[in-house]
Amino acid sequence: MTKVHEEDRLRTRALPPRRRHPLRLAAWTGGAALLAAAVAAAAIGFGGKGTGTAAAARTPPATAKVTKTTLTETKTVDGTLGYGNTQTISAAAQGVITWLPAEGAVITRGHAVYSVDADRRPLLYGTMPLYRTLQDGVSGKDVEELERNLAKLGYTGFTVDDTYSSATAEAVKRWQDDLGVEQTGQVKPGDVVIASGPIRVADLKTAKGSAASGPVLTATGTTRQVQVNLDVADEHLVKRGTKATVELPDGTTVKGKVTSVGKVATQSGQGDDATTTIAVKVSVTRLKKGFDAAPVDVTLVAEQRANVLSVPVGALLALSEGGYGVQVVDGATTRYVAVKTGMFADGQVEVTGVDEGATVAVPK
């Protein structure tokens, strides 16, 4: 068959519909439109499984090399920088509030959260609220929680278990003496504040001189993090440990990592404006001071493939037999090579079936 006849066999046709990957729509700048334009420009029929060759009528308007690279699929979403969820700390005692911390203050184990009638109410770490008076003879998880905190604060002479013994009571008295409160050997609800770890004072809810009952302050954790309300359609892009980059309002960026992905979807808006999202938390590192709360852009790194061959998306040609090919430029001639595509990212597409270093045409 002559080359002229072979070229007569080339034909164009509409590209059949392909399922769009939701990430690719956001990962490229105009990626979907670029692919559509590229493959619509020429649909090549090989007339079989082989590779066709033809003399080039003229040098292709643009070319690119098949290169080995690392492709990264990303998606950029809106986020809010802060310190995470808040909790309300309330007082439950008779008396008057006589001291309060400053907003933004960080409080750790053993230090006062507030004072009632000049008596400090210290912070202890745990998850079990103090709901009863702890005294000699009482047992339970709340006892173990108290004893573990006492041990961490340096008090000894008792065994950390779930039984409040006379030895525990003696340790409590020594602790109360150091706090400057009455040495009863007992711990009552309202004597301490329980939180899962160090807290940061977000907002004061009362003032000095007020009755020591009701909300005193709201608190958060001490680690700054980003909250993302992620569309449920993009849930498959993230998991715990997914890497991220956070862009701050001043244009600087910091590294981050997904620490949790919500299990409950929340719907907001109505009609066409309705959205369904899940809560995603991203921890950040090396974040300079000055941004306690701010809107940020979060770029999630959904997938990464190293050492793959790639070409510009515009180099792809739709084959009438199905799938894609590229036009390989070899001196004054070109030939069409079928390729299998993989990941799309940053205007590039992973391909197999063509050699590294080959030159391919990129139609304009």
C-alpha cells in the first residue's frame, strides 16, 4: 500500500464520551477542555492493531519530549485556620469568681483555669468528668484518672489503680496544701477542670466578681489546624495522613497533613445551592505567629506517581479504534503510536507504549 493510500485511510470522528475523573476537573487548569480540544483536533484510524507511518508534509507546529517524571494529582479547597472545636468550661460551686486567665492563654496540667473565693481550680487531663466526691473507699475509672494525674504531677506513696485508698487521700492532702486550699483529702465536683490535654482560652464567658456557677470560658486545643468542609463527591481524595499544602492570606505556604476525616455528612443551603460536606481536619507545621484564625486555601495531594513517562495532554490523539495515541516525530517523518494513559496532572498525562526521549507532536 502506498503512503498516499495509507493517509487516505486516516479519518476524523467525534470522540466517544469518557467518564470524567472528578479530581482531574480541578487538578488541571482547564484540563478537561484541553484534553477535549487536543483529541478533537485529530482522531486517527490505524485500520488495525499496528502502527502507521507517513512522511511529514511539514514539521509539526510544536513538539515535546517523552520524559520520566513524578506526577501529582491535587485539589485545592477552601479551609479555615483555627484551633479546632471549642468546649465550654463551667463552674459548679458556691462563691465568687476571683481570678480568670487572659484570652489566648495556654493552660497545662496542674495549673489554674480560674479561681473561686481565691481558691484555684486546676486543670487535670482525662475524659471522665468528675461527677461525685472522690474519697477513701471509692473505686472506678474516675479514681484512676485522678491518681494518674497526681502521679504525673510528682505525688507518690500510692498505687495508680481504680481504688481510692488512704494512701491516695494522703497524696491528695499534699497536693491541696501545695494549691493553698483546704486539706480535706477529698476531691469534689467543681474542685478541678477536666480536659483531654492542654487548653487555650478562646473566650471568657464571665467576669471577676460573678457567681461561680454557669459558663466560665470557652477553650480549644493548643495546636493550630485547618478545618475543611469537603464536598462528599471528593471524599475519596482524602484519608488520614494525606499530605496537604496550606496557603495563608499573606501568600506564604506551610505543609500540612490530614488528621481526621468526618464520618457524618452535613447539608447546607437549599435547592440548586444545596451542598453536602464532611469535616476534614488538617494539621499544620512551622506556622508563624500572627494568624490565629483566617481563611486559607488547602491543596490536597490525593495521589502521586513517581518515575512515570509523560507527555503534554495536548499530544494525545483519539483513535477511531478507541483509546489514544501520539504522533511520534522521527526526523522528517512521523508515525502514530497507540498509548495507554494513566494519571493526569498539571497538564501532563502518564503514558505507556512509547519510549522515553521520543519526540511527539503537540497540535495547536
